[in-house]
Amino acid sequence: MKHILLLGAGQSASTLIKYLLALCEQRGWSLAIGDANAQIARAKGKGKARGFAFNVTDNTQLEQEVSQADLVISMLPARFHILVAKACLKLSKHLVTASYVNDEMRGLDDEAKQKGLIFINECGLDPGIDHMSAMKVIDKIREEGNELIGFESFTGGLLAPQSEEDNPWKYKFTWNPRNVVLAGQGVVKFIQEGRYKFIPYHRLFRRTEIVSIPKYGEFEGYANRDSLQYLDVYKLRGIKTLYRGTFRRPGYSRAWNIFVQLGATDDSYQMEGVDKMTHRQFINSFLSYNPHDSVELKLAHYLNLDMEGDVMHKLNWLGIFSDELVGIKEGSPAKILETILRKKWTLTPQDRDMIVMWHKFNYIDKSNSNRETEIHSSMVALGENTVHTAMSKTVGLPLGIASKLVLDGQINARGVLIPIIKELYEPILEELRDFGFDFTESCLLTPAMG
């Protein structure tokens, strides 16, 4: 009998747990769920899995739990994966996570190989399904002897169309709110037509492009922080265009840029007087002193906004000009902004979320007179409710399927892996199709010159 240990039972783990419970019932396996909140762990186990209070920094407890498992799935915050990985390495246990591979995790590769262990990372949504769906097309292009010259990819966690109607931003938090507030900070790097391009943070949300997805309308994409890291991950050295980004609905970025320009997304210092600060005072703290003009008027003048325009409408809808107390005792501008946004951007029981992913591949078709050809590939996933959200499904199902493959002995590769190899992405994508997550592809020929 196989034993699976799941660490972390937060919102994104709901569909994963549902999958694992069904898998264990089918195979006669067992599941243990550890979380900082024992009540949540037990509730999600539904009496079919052992739920318990877990503290990842308690090394004795960590090693005791890992020692009883055949495979460990870590859904803990990313900074804790390395603690789990080292325990798995010491006790010779396989590991699966959804988070990015960092240098510390990568440094465990040799020892994991020596011990015959599988440490799969980046096997959720983004990173995860994006890797798998992209590599499937890239490998096919290469296997047919063609030359890939461009790759663009966007993913967005958004509201389903029926939940957008009364929300001018057409957006609510569907994953870590802090990451949304801090998105794009630093310098964005990508390649366009053979040229390295860079966008500083203060210009990022004014450099967007529009993509149309059949049946779901238009989306606005802004660039992710560092697309260049995928040059080696996808073996794209020499490619002419490489660009990865995030989807929102049109108009979001221009309005979000107001917070960026004010400095309201800064996380580098703590503000004073937060315990007595209102939403209005928070915004006013970034504006010049003028006893005669309203906060709205000062903001409009400062950032050249139309008082009756779309951006001011979005800001008013958020309640940032209200006299409501922020509601926390201390925090950075980014923390205060996150707290204000949570009041309007938290999913209600009636809300449904949506994941949208879109890839564009440009290649030289060697079998067709070297004509440039373009493939568009898109996937849309809709949430069922606020428990089994589209985010929970697209993060959790790939992790569950990968775990099953490992325990069934279907994976021959060893060491620190991400799902860019066929023995991982083919069976995972195939089973995801059974859950309704399929990619729609269209092929376009670039007009011949002359």
C-alpha cells in the first residue's frame, strides 16, 4: 500500500485533495494531510484521510511524517519547499510541488539522482500547464524538422464572464493577493525580433497588447518579469521573439498603473499612523498638500485623469476615496493597498473564476517552401464554485496526476525535474483532457512576400 503525505491544505489544494481521495479509494492507498490549521486539514480529509496540525519548522515532526510516506506533495508557501525537499532527500522519498525551481532546489539534483529520487517542481498551472502545453507544440515543430522563431505565452486568473458584469475592473483575487499587488516589480526582460527589450516597472502597465480568444472576447496582456529564463528551460537559444505575460481584461492595466505611479505598491518601508488611517488618507498621503482641492481632484491633476472617465470610475468603485478605516495596525504601502483591495476583490459565494492561457508559436515550415507559419493555442478553464475554483483545478490536478505517475512507476527520469519532458507532459495533458481541459489550436500561414 502506498502512502501520500500532503503538506498544506489551503484554497488551491481543494481539487488536489478531492483527486487524491478518489485515487486512494481506488488503489487502496492512504493519504495524510498536514496544515497549520488542523481543523481545515481534517475537514478537507472528510474522514477518509488523516488530518493533523503541521509545523514545517519543527524538524522532528517533519521527518517523522516524511518517513512514513512514499511520496510527499508540498503545497506550502514556496520558501518552505526546500525544508521539505531536504527531509525527502535524507529519508529517500519522492517529492512533487507546484512552485518554481530555485537555485537551492536545483542544487539537490545530483544527490536526488544518486538516490534514485524524483523531485517534480513547477507542476501546477503557471508554472506547470504552460510548460506542458508549450513543449508539446514546440517538440512537434522541431520533430517535423521546422525552425521555431517566435514564442509568446500569456496566462491569467480572472473572473468568469457571468461574474464580471457589475465589476468595472472585471477582476478579483483568485490567488495570492500579495503577489498580485507586487506583480511586475523590478525590470521586465524579453526578446522581440532579435532585440533584447527591457521595461522598467514604472512603464510596465502602459505597454500592453490585446489578444482575442474565441467565445471569450478580448484580453489585455502585460509582460512578466523575466522571459529570458525560458531560453534554456525550453532550449530556445537563437529564437527571434520570446515573450511571456499575464492576462487581464482591457482597461485593467491603465487603472492599475495609477497605484504604481503613486507609489502605493511599494513594499520597501512601513507607513506611519496606519492604525487610524482611512482609505482616503492613504491615497492623500501620496499627493501634494492643498487645503482647497479634494483628494479626487488632486489625483486627477497629478496623473492627468478625466474626473468623469473610466479610470476614476474604477478607483471610485474600489472605495479608495472613502472614509472607511483601512483596518490594520501597521504595514507598507503595498500591504495597506492589498488590505483595501481585499474588501472588493474577494470572491463571493456567487462568484466563479476563470483561467485563460494562450500561446503563439511562429516557425519556418521547411516542408512548405520555408513559409512562416503561426500556431495559436488556447485553453479556458471555468471554476465550479469558490472551493473547486478554476485556479484550484488547474493547480491541483496536474500535481495529482504527476503523483500517480510517480507512484505507479511510470517516470524513468530522476533528479529535480519540471514537466517539459514527454514522459511527464504527455500523460498529464492526456488526463487533463478527461477533466475538460483541452487546448484549441489554429494554424495561420504568413502571407508570402513578393
